[in-house]
Amino acid sequence: MWVYDDENIKETPLVSQVVADILDEREDLSASFFFTAGSAAGSAETVIPTIACQLAQHIPEARALIGAAADDTSLFRLAMKEQIRKLIVNPLQAASQSSLSAGRRKFILIHGLEDCDETFQILFIGYLSDALDSIKDTQFPHRLLLLGRPTNNLRKYFFSGGSKVRHCPMSKTERMMCRREERVQGQEEDVLKKIEGLRRWEKKLKK
């Protein structure tokens, strides 16, 4: 799912952080990565290993398998598609075969992909979404959640039907609720009751 903010560009990182915090509190977040303007080029080289490291932390059954794959230092010189296969797909598929855990879907959240090279943006979305789709029927299903600004490159890609990833704009109400959530963090409240937009996104993700 690509959730984009058409109007309040400066608030997009806040919204992404609030959503990440909510998913993390619910134990529904396996990994997150925030690209930032000015450092996106370097981040593009580390995003897949970083996601894999977080997956290893959140999925004990896959920890040793991901660690073994990461021990091969030549892996980090491979193309992104191969890194995804060896660090994410293969370990989760193998761990699923020996796990008795229920297949509860979790999320990988990515913020700020629009700050990366345009070619990288398209390849990243395609490779990672295809990889997650290939493990959707395992014990460790994951969904990709992209949040950020709707650049012309991303608009063209999503709106032309080039991606299987669904997309929807963020409403003014959702932005206001995220601002309110920032002010009440730390209180013992069910923040999901305030973030109606997240429930709407979740309903679309379940389709």
C-alpha cells in the first residue's frame, strides 16, 4: 500500500512516524526504514540489509538463517534483487517450514522513497513487493507500506497500473489525527481509536 500526502508535505515524516509507532505497539511492525533527503543515495545501499537485520530481531525463527546469509560479505555487492532473495525471502521461507507459529501478517514500512534515484524507486517497489507476495502463504506473511510525497515519477508508476501495490491519498482528517496523536503519546490510550485512517488503510490491505 502506498499512502501519499498531497498537501502537507512538511508533516509527512510525522505521519509516518506515528503510523510506525502504532504498528510497533501492536507488534505488527517487523521493519521500517526512513529515507531522508540528502542521504538517500547512501541509504539505498543499506536499506535491504537494514530491513533484514530488523526482521531477524522480530522473527526469532529466522534469526540464524538471516545471520548465516549475512555472513557472506560478497552478498552486499550483489544486485538488490539478489539481496532481497537471500536476506529476506529464502530465510523466511525456510523458517516457515519449521515454525509452529500462526501466520500473522506484519508490515514493512518505508518512508521517503521519493528522495531516492527515480530508477531505484521503481526497482525497489517492484522487487520488494514481489518478494513479499511470494511469502504471503508462509508462516511469516508481510505487507509493504509506503508513505511519502507523491512525486511525478511515483504518480506515473502507480497511476498507470505499473505496480500491484495499492495506493490512496491521505485525508485532512488523518493528518489532523496524527498531529493529535503526537501530543498524547505516552498516555495509556488506545491510539488506534484516534487514527481512523490507519484502519481504513488496513481494510484495503486485507483485500
